Amino acid sequence: MAAIQITQVEKRYKSLQALGGVSLSIEEGEFFGLLGPNGAGKTTLISIIAGLTRADAGRVTVQGYDVATDFRAARQHLGVVPQELVFDPFFTVRETLRLQSGYFGLKNNDKWIDEVMANLDLTNKADVNMRALSGGMKRRVLVAQALVHKPPVIVLDEPTAGVDVELRQTLWKFIARLNREGHTVVLTTHYLEEAQALCNRIAMLKNGKVVALDTTAALIKRISGSMLVLHLRNGGLPQALRAQLLHPDAPEGDYGSPNTYALRINDYAEIEPILAAVRLSGAIIEEMQLQQADLEDVFLQIMDGEVVR
Amino acid sequence: MSLLSMPKGFQTLFYKEILRFWKVASQTVAAPVITSLLYLLIFGHVLENRVQVYPGVGYTAFLVPGLVMMSVLQNAFANASSSLIQSKITGNLVFVLLAPLSHWELFGGYVLASVVRGLVVGAGVFIVTVLFTEVSFIAPWWIVVFAVLGSVMLGTMGLIAGIWAEKFDQLAAFQNFLIMPATFLSGVFYSIHSLPPFWQTVSHFNPFFYMIDGFRYGFFGQSDVNPLFSFVIVAGFSILLAGFAVQMLKRGYKLRH
């Protein structure tokens, strides 16, 4: 049984087609990444899974329970960390977590609440009012709230947006532990290195449609081999090499700064002919780096429309 | 079904709503009690020997049930409406919406907490005002029935307004242009028999009038209309509004997109 089954889900906001027939199956125990630029439809999809938004068409189940018709069971199996930094200013951290437990029908949940707080370094803030917490601490409480009922499926919508390195490490350590213990984790993030390090499988959304769906390793393999990054002086990249540019649409220095070029190579044997061609053109290599392609490169290529599933 | 045997989710929402207003009791309980006391002292002082609404009942004594009921109604409305609009605007309503709470649990949690706040403030107003005048209790059960039913009705209206409003000024408009006039024109400060015939007729279309008139009957055994008739009107309105509110919650109107 899939932890989350999404079948032909459509959602339109007036003239905007937020989701145009999305289908995904996220298996139990997966650490799944949902990536895409702003406005791709990630949050809309998560909101539909969580029951905060209703799909115009299609069906979503969580652990086999339909999120619309069997919403109680579906929500009982789901923990969602919302993207917005929201909190109830009337309560302390412990009160907030106790109330959230109660909403999910749990009595005497303090043992687990204490464990969650300890794992998120919140213990010494337990009796502090939510208003008095820093943004990072509020973010931790949001994560804790999503976990109070020990949901088998955890959805994190950009949980590390604008938070410090310490929280990221603490959070990922805890979430990775929960994933090892069998919880399914779905993550959206703009930090692609996080997604690459954590996710087994990734779906990329663009304009409300899935444009890539594969294991993280297989996605990275789509950009075969490595990148040779050259910073040149006394001339640009020879015409003959431009076909190998990683981003051919920006040939006048396609890698972050002028006169810096990233060339795709499949074999180390290709390096020498490239260097020879540059020398022949009269340009001087000021700096040279050999880099492995990563998820960010794949993401950029897919979003540029170079790779379509 | 006792409260303890109700679903835990409902109990928690109810408890949270109580805790929310209790944590700011100076604003949610003490302030309306003081406001009502000021009404009593000022109007009572000015009108005590000039107006007699019912035979043998002084104006200050006549005013007490009206002020109590007005406080019950306004605070029951304020509890659900302010909680919802604040949660919607600050975004923390998401915690309730993510939980496996049914529309009945949401309705029960918000309205019952509103009833509690209405009754707590009403009791406070009563305790303070009876220090200044004597009132009788001819039919105490009518007092309880109309206090509870009135707070259910206004708690439900507060829930509807809180769901409907998207901004604080929309809620304020609901309160200032509907709740406040309906309350003040319901006979809190006067008997409708003192009004010209046209306005007497208009008053009979105001459901708030029946709540206050029936409530006052419990104290003095005198009212403008039969309390049983008032009960039927108020209960009917309450059921109608409750059905409307439950449907809004079930459909996720302005709550789930």
C-alpha cells in the first residue's frame, strides 16, 4: 500500500491552473522530495493531501484513506509542517503541544511530547510563551506539533526556510531517525543539497505538472559525468566548445560570472582536447575546476525544459 | 452523553477556547462587567424615580436582567468570532484544520466555549449589579433556559461571523451594524410597551427581544410576551443558525479552499 497515492489531481484558482493532473505514488518508508520553483504547485498539492484545500478533480489517499471522504483516518495518519511560521500567541510551547495532541484524540501524551521537545532542543523552552520565541524556535515548535501524534506519514513544507544551520542539523537528524524507524517523509525545499542528501526519490513540479520523477541517483545520472568549470582571460570560449556548455542559453559566461564557463564532460579524456582548443584560441585559463554534477544542475536543466520525463 | 465521554478532539478544542479567554480575563470578563456596572449606575441614577416599567419594580431592578442578558449575548458572540478571526488572520487556524475534527466537533467546541464565556460574564454582571438593587427570582428555570439558549444563539452567530469575515473590519461591521443595534433595540433599557405601535411591531421581528423578555420574566414573572412563545422563537432561531453554521463548517466555507 502506498503511503500517499495521488491520482490525476487537478486544482484551479480562477484563471490559474495550479495543478494540472498530478499523479504520484509515495511508498511507505520513503524519504520523498517534492521540488519545484515558486508557484509550481507544491504547497497546493500538500494542502490537498492535508485536507486544507479541496481538489477540483482526482483523488488522494493517505495510508489508503481518502483525504476527502475518510478525512478523519487520513489526517490521523498524517503530520504536516506548514510553510508559514504560524503560532497561537496565547499559549506556551508545552500547552501548544498538549492541545495539538488533544486534537488528535491523545490523552496523557507528555512522555512523547518530552521526547519530541528533547530531540528538537525545545526542552528549556517548554514553559515559554510562543510569542517570546525566536523564529527558529517557533519553526521547531511547528515541527513538534506535526509529530505529537506519531503520524506514519510526515510532510514538511519548506521546514528549513530561513533557519540557522544548527536547527537544520537537529531537524534532519531527528527526521532521518523517524524515517529509519519506518515513517514516510515527504519534503519540499529550495535547498537542493538537502534534498539530494536526504531523499531517496524526487518528483519535480513545474507549472502544476510533474516534469521529473525518479530516484535521486537516477536523476543526477541524467547529467552524465562531470562539469569542467573554466575561468578565462584574453578571450571567450571557442565556438567549437559551445555545444558542451551546461547552460547554452547564456554563453557569455554561463556559470555565475563573466568569462566563467561550465562544460559538460563524460570522460576525463575529454579534458585535454578542451584545454588544447582554448589554448589555440588564444584565451588564457585563469582558473579551472572539475565538479561532479549535482541535483541543482539537474533541477536547473529540467526547469529550463532540457529534460522532460 | 457527558462532556467526558465526548470525543477528545472536541474536549480539547472546548478547553482551548476556554483557556484562551481565561488567560486574558481582565479584558474578556472584568471589562464587560465594569461596563455593565457603569450602565446600571448611570441609567439607574438618572431614571430610578422617573420610569416604572412594571408595577412594583424599580427601574434599576428592571435594568439588571437586561444588562445581564446583554452581557451574556455580546460576550458569547465575541468569543467565537474573535477566536476565529484571530486564528484566520494569524494563520494558526491551520492547527485545528489539520486535525481529524469533524464539523460537529468544531461547532460544539466553539459554541460551547462561547456559552461558558457568556454565562461567566453574565454571572459577573449579576453579582456586581445586585449589590446595588434587589431583584426577585420568580421563575429561575426560565432564567437558566434563556441565558443558555441566548448564549448558544449568539455563540453560533459569532461562529458564522468569524467564518465569514476575512478582516477585522468586516467582523466589526457585523458587530456594530447587526449585533449591537439588535441588542440595544431589544428592550434592555425599556419595555417595548413604552414604544409607539410601529416600533412595537418592529421589535417583534427582533429575536433578541424574545431572549431578553423571556429572561426578564424569570426574575419578575412579568414580560411583554408569553415566555413559552419567546422560548419557541429563540429555540427556532438557534436551530436554524446552528444548521447554517454546521453546513458552513462541513463545506469548509472560507476555511478550506
